[in-house]
Amino acid sequence: MKYNFDSCTSRIGTNSIKWKFADENKLNDFAPLWIADMDFDVLPEITEALVNRAKHPIYGYTVPSEEIYDEIISWQKRHHNIDIKKEEIIFSTGVVHSYGQMLDTFLAKDEKVIVNSPIYPPFFGTPDAFEREVVYSPMIEVEGGWKFDFEGFEKLIKEDKKIRMFNLCNPYNPLNVNWTLEELNRMMEICHRYGLYVSSDEIHSDLIMPGFDFVSALKVNKEFQDKLIVSFSPTKTFNIAGLEVSYVVIPNKEIREQFNRTAHGIGLSSINIFGYEALLAAYKNGDEWLKEATSYMYENFKFVKQYLNERMPMANLNIPEATYLGLLDLRNIDLPEDLADRLMKEAHVQFNPGQAFHADHRCLRINVACPRAQLEKGLEALRNWLTVNKYI
């Protein structure tokens, strides 16, 4: 490999959210396997671009260059075979920020958004903050994974005329479903038929495991894209979340102008100058880094699977099709409601609790975007805690 993903660069003392518990408690044995950022050094060209820009001593208001638009268009075509026009792109400080603005722009206070469950917390937390009600369409658990409940989804929309938007997670966090074109067309046809806006969160679209292909909502039949808004970002892909840069793609001109007007009015589209630099460097130079990173993370998932099979057979992990996040299933063990909190405080390993996603408390979201040694330390801490406390 050209890049070293086994390198353990310390984040202690950097005000990292991921490592905050270790900082506050002066821990040397902490293994954070939770919040969705990576413990990998970023692509060197990103650091170089930021340093070079920082040498210019004026950091005033900045607009995206033509080169940035060209690189976005090239990246999406090269990696996902999506054809995007420059005028369809609107920059945003973040995917969650864009989602909030969609709710505020297109939904009245008494209208509702429908989401699947279990799901990434902002899918229901953001509507709550904007005083929009959430309707849940639960996924169906099947052997080896999960599937979309098309009949249940349509029934909810048909019965509640206040549902005006569907927020799609593509690929799905934390269930790691990588939707097919057939599935997306079926979802979008239902939404089109009932006049729903569709927000497709595709922030994890670059993080596809070997052997799988990503299909964007922008690939569905054109007639179903009349109220479609798709969100992308390099932040998860290249571990630059602290630079807050993303963009939405809106095929419908009228919808695009409406969103752009409100986004511009509140400064949502005013990107940090270093965010632009990082995006440009990543999309120009990051193909090989991304290929190696996803390969390393896939091997990490296989390592977790093997570890569970050999040392914790009562636990399970379905190796994801996409994202570096998996759902560690401990439902065969009788465990306390505060499982994740106790693991953090007593075992010094941190996972996202299942309840945060509307999942069972015995499910833990695990992040494998870290050096193998850190991952192994966390799994050992989990197993030791379960053993000491006589859960296994």
C-alpha cells in the first residue's frame, strides 16, 4: 500500500470530540469506536493545500472557483457515473445543515417528514429542532441484513396527507444497506405519486466496500426527480469534517432557485475558505487514497467478524456493503439499558448506543475507520467487560 493506515497519530489534546472522554479522564487505554470520523491521517495533498493557502495572509470572503465545480463534476462522473451540471450544484456548510434548510423551506410547520428506522439521529433530531413532526417507516430485518418495507411506507403516506417529505439515507447509516436502482426507483415512484419532496443524504456514497457499487438517487427515472434534492460531501470520505464543506445537487430549476434563495439568505452557502481548498485537493488527488482506505476498512470489518466468531460467538456483525460503520448485535445477551455508557466509563471503549438510532440497546454502532491495533484494543475491552461482569 502507498498509504499507512496502521499509523496511530495521537489526537489527545486536539479537542477531538471522538477522544474527549480520554482527554477529560487522562486515559491511556481508551479505544473510541463511535462517532463517524476516521483516526487515519488525511490525504497528504489536503494538508499541503491547506498549508499553502494559509501562507497567504488574508482569509476574506471567498467564492468557489471554476476548477472546484469541474472537479465535483469529474469526481461524480468518475466514481458514480453521475452526470451533474454546474448550475445544479449549491454549496452548503454541511449535509445536516442542508437538511434543516430543506425542512424550513419546503415544509409548513404542520407538515411532516417520513424517515426509516433505525436511522442516523439527525434524521429525526433535525425535524424536531425545526418543529416538524417525524413519521417512522421501520426497516424489515431479514436474515443477514435489512430490507425496505415498501407496502408499509406507502400505507403511511397514503393515510397521512401531512407527510410531505421523505429523507432517504443512501447508503444507509447504520444498517449499511446499499440500495439498488430498482429499489430507489420504487421508493421514488411512490414519493412522486403522492407529491413528496425527497432529500437523499449521500454523504457516505464514496465509502463503498469492495465488490459493491453505489447508485445515486440521481440515477432514477427523470420523471421521479421533480422534487429531488441530493446531498454530497467529501468530509466523511476524506476525514475533513472539521472543515464543514458540502454541496447539494437539485435537478429541478424551480426547487433549486427556491432552496438557493433561502440558503443564501442565511449564509448556509458561505463555505470556509479552507473547506474549498480541501475539497479541491481531495477530488483531484484522492482516488488511490480512497481505494486503499476502503480496502483497509473492509479488512477491519472482516477482522471484527472473525474476532466475534472465535471469541464472542454470541455476538454478530453483518459486514457492511457501504460506510465504515456497522451495527454490532449483542441481542443474544441479557444486557443493561446503559450498556454503552458503562462500557465507556468502566471498560474505556466507546460505541454509539443503539437507542440513539431507535435500535435495541443491545446493538452498538461500531466505527472501524481506525488502525487495526485500536480496533483490537476496543474489542478486547468489550469482551473483558462482558466476562468480568458475567454477561458471557
